[in-house]
Amino acid sequence: MTYRVDSERALYRYVDGEAVLINTATSYYYSLNPVGTFIWQMLAARPRSEAEILRAIEAEYAHPVEAAGPDLRSLLHDLKSEGLVIEEA
């Protein structure tokens, strides 16, 4: 599975090193911490798999994949539930 930003529903800007997201369908906004912003930047550039994102987190933050996996899955689930990212086969 890969994930990508839903460009029809998600507007975003970077403010002071963090991503601020707006769901255009609901008008709700969200703020991501620096690691979440790093993930968002990857997804905004092109579709990415969970494994690809985990490898990038490990390389960027020296954070073990095993430790980052649950947090990444939780973030992807939340972004998908809010309609900000799309999961593709």
C-alpha cells in the first residue's frame, strides 16, 4: 500500500517548521509536530509506502523502525480518517 495527499481536500502550509493542514470539506485544521511534518512533506512530494517512510525516519532521526512503526501507522490512520491522505493499492 502507498499513501498520498488528497490534493482535492487537503490544503497545507508550513509555519515555523511545522505543517498546518486544512481539510477543505470540513474546514477543520490540524498541526503536525516536526516528525509529522517530515512525513507530510514526503507524502506531498509523491506517494510513499509505509516501509519507505519508516526507512526515511530512521535515516533522518536515527530512530529505530520498530519504535517508529506504531506511531507512523497511527498518524497515517488519523490522516486517512480525516480525509487528508488516500491509501492506494
